[in-house]
Amino acid sequence: MGKNYKKDSKLFYGIQIIVDILLVNLGFYTAYLYRFGGQMTSENIDPYLNLIPYISLAAFIFFHTYGVFRWAYKPLIDTIYSVFLSLVFIEITTMAMTFFNRGFSFPRSIFFISFVIQLIYLSIWKFIIHKVYYMIYKKKRVLILADESDSSEIAKKIILEGKYQFEIKYICETVNDNIYKLIEDIDVVIIGPKIDSKIKEKIISKCIGLNKIIYIVPELFEITLSNAKLTQIDDIPAFYIENIYLSQEQRILKRTFDIIVSLIGIVISSPIMLACYILIRIYDHGPAIYSQERVTRNNKKFKLYKFRTMVVNAERLTGPVLASDKDDRITPIGAVLRSTRLDELPQLFNVLKGDMSIVGPRPERQFFIDQFKQYIPDFEYRLTVKAGITGLAQVLGKYSTTPEDKLRYDLLYIRNYSFILDLRIILQTIKIMFMKSSSQGLKKEKSVEEILKSMDYNVYKEVGVTRLEKV
């Protein structure tokens, strides 16, 4: 099943790329027909024809960045949102190309008309391909192998977020001979952290032999292997693992990029920051800017700036606590600023000063760092780079993502740092600015049993195995 699935996935991915890019160009062409009433001369159409390769390249880059090609098992509305954002950047890029090269000048009305037409074309296409895909490919049956706490966390994520892709059949918290028979009955095995390495090896070997799909939630030390280089010691193959630090050249490039982007960001966002400042002052006459001591690279302390989103002296009675969902300390204006992440804009000055970077692990308070390090010893590794306004943990996780999973993302970012990765994270940040789930505070979560009951699952408990059946 695994090999056929992989081939079919590549086929669908290839079709997506070709059709999506064709529809973008067809949208421009249709806009030309509408604009000129079908009476197109070579003088009118040639500027567009000359730009087709560049428009196609821009479409590929933004569609790839926002996951438009890989829409399978996501809600249709998420895909349409990604298409919308991608088209915005495609139009902006095309306008920039025509601005810098007058020989390729477009009528300005073409951009708005083509945007609407492209959005309609692509939305219809995505709707059709969604229907066709779900008719061909069914949900994959899943076995989860993890300890009690991790298996519950993984199961909740799959039930709530991965319901378009997976259907949990078994949850195994212990390993016995029966598990190898269960693997034959499913499509996917998800192995959690804390599973003994010898057991992992046996399970993976069994899955490979049966062409099963395997997902592994890595231990933190395993992340250091993610970009290990294959080498040899005489005739012995070995992995060379570099330290978790950016090179001097990478730090210089990153700092140069930070200065340029923060200056541009301050200039562009200054009207928005002024409006935020005035609204906060008008609401309760308290200070608009809130500063708090945070920790960045090499345990350096600094004052982080934010627009105040809570009542004055919010922690006077509670002490340091993380914001929760529907936190009554958050003001109405603060709720809007948090949901759009506009409260983070003053941190552009932190970046310009050199306290922070545009992209990096979010800066934590020393109080929480001390707490996290008690049960996550590797937490200190995230302090090998400057803290950032946004990061991999922010664009791929949520506010409520566990500290362990955020650390996994932070370490993956550090291990795989590149200038291109920073650009992709910045573009992804624009997407999540308008996604409520990414900025919600911590909230009381339901147990797996409560979630399963609300979704009409029958649960059968056996020795070391929980079997699930959808009613």
C-alpha cells in the first residue's frame, strides 16, 4: 500500500502544479478578454505573454509556500484561504515587475479583474479535486504506539485536527506480540517519543516489510540527527553531527536581514502603531506600551516591548501566569490586537536594537524558563540563537502547543536554518495572523474519552490496547 500511495501522491502533486499554474495564467488571459472586449491586438497581449514565465514562477513559489499544492485532507476553506493569500502576492509581484520594466506595462485594471477571476477558477478547481480525491482515497487507518500521556496527546490531535486524513483504530501503550498482528490491519503507524529504541527498530522493520506508512515523533536528541552528514572513519560509516549554533557568516547575514526588515517594517507599520497607541490610551488611559524582561541568546536579559493588551497591573494578584482562553484580564482592544498579532509590532524596535531577530524562538521569561528546564533539560538549547518575533513553532504550532513540541520546532529551526527558511516563515506568519487558533490562549482541554464520546466512537479497552470504532 505504501509504494502505491507514494506514486499516487506524486501524480496528484504533479497535476496540482500544472493545473494551478495554468489557471493563474488563464485568469490573466480572461481578464484581458474582459478588459478589451475580445478585441486584442498584439500591442495589448504581448506584455502579458512576455511575463508568463515570471508569473508562473511566482505562482509556483507562493503556492508552494502556502501549501496550495498539498491541500489533501485539509478543510476546503483552509485551501481557499491559502489560494487567496497566494494570489495577493502573485498580483503584487506582477505589479512590481511591470513597475520596474515599463516595456511590460499592464493596464492597472487587469490586476483586480484577474485576481477575482483566478480566485473563482482556483476555488472551483479545488472544490472538484477535493471531491474526486476523497472518492478515490479513503481515510488511513492508524495505530498509535506511545506511553499514556503521549498517546492521549497524539490521539487528540488526530481526532480534532487530522480527521480528514486519519482514522484511529488502535492505541497501544505497551508492546506485546499482538501488536505485530495489529500492524497488518492498519495503514499508518505513529510512534511517540519515549519508546525504547530496540522496540522502535522492530516496529519500523515490520512496517517497512509490510509497506506501511510510518510517522515518528522525535526525541529531542534525535532532532540533532535531522541534518547529520554521512561520512566515514576508515571503512566504518558514521554520521557527523555539528553543534547547534549558527556560523559567524550565518549570524552576519541574519543580522543584516534583521536591520533591513525592521527598518522597512517600522516605516510601513508606523500608521498602524500610532492608531494602536491612541486606541489603547483612549480605552483606559493607561500606558500603551508594555515592557517585560525576557531572555535571548546566551541567557542575555532584555526589555521586550509590546502593546499592552491586558488591564494595568494584570499580574499583581496572580504572579507570572500564561494567558488563557477567554482571560478576563485581556481588554476588548487587547483581544483584537492579540488575534491579529499587532501587539507584537513594537518588537521591531527590539530587532533594530539587536535584542531580537525577526525569526527565531519566542523569548520567554526567566520564571518560565526555570520551570520548563526542570522537566525539559534540553530547553536551554533554544538560547543558542536570538529570540524572534516569529518562528517555526509559531507558524506550525499554536499558542496552546506544549512546551516540548515548541522546543522540537525551535530545535528543527536552528538545525536547518537558512535565509530561505526565514523568508518562508515570514510569509507563513502573514497567513496565521488572521487564524484565531494560532493566537488563542491556553484553555481547558477535554480528555480523549470525552472527545471520542462526543464524536460517536465506541471504545473497547483490552490489555495494553484501546480499540476504536466509529458508530
